[in-house]
Amino acid sequence: MWYVYVIKSTTHEFMYIGSTNDIDRRLYEHNSGFSIVTKAYRPYSLITYVAVQTEAQARRLEKYFKTGSGKSVLLNRIIG
């Protein structure tokens, strides 16, 4: 399985959308500062994730969630 995940900084107003095949590992990497994009806003908590079957599906969904309409769907319908 592949996952599109949303993490949120516990100390800043910063949210990140990504995809992975191992959510626990990826959250650890974000919280440990291995990702340059998210390093400055640590620590993070997992808000939600969507499971899909293939990496290609995960990449497409991640790309969609990063658009204006995709972010709106994510915030209003999935996260609430």
C-alpha cells in the first residue's frame, strides 16, 4: 500500500502533504529533520492519510491535494 499523508506542525501554522509507503518511517524523518522543507517547523503530528494501491496513484493524489481545489477538498471534506 501507498499513502498520501497530511502532517501539521505542533508549534507553527504549517501543514505538509506527502506520499510514502511507510507512514511511521516518514513521520520519524520529518520529526528528525531529514526533510529540508519541513525541518524548520518541527515537531509534527499526523493529521490524516489516504491509502491507495500504487505509488502512481499516491503521487497523483498528492499532486491534486497540493492544488487549490484539492486543498479545499482535503480541508473541508477529509480533515473537516
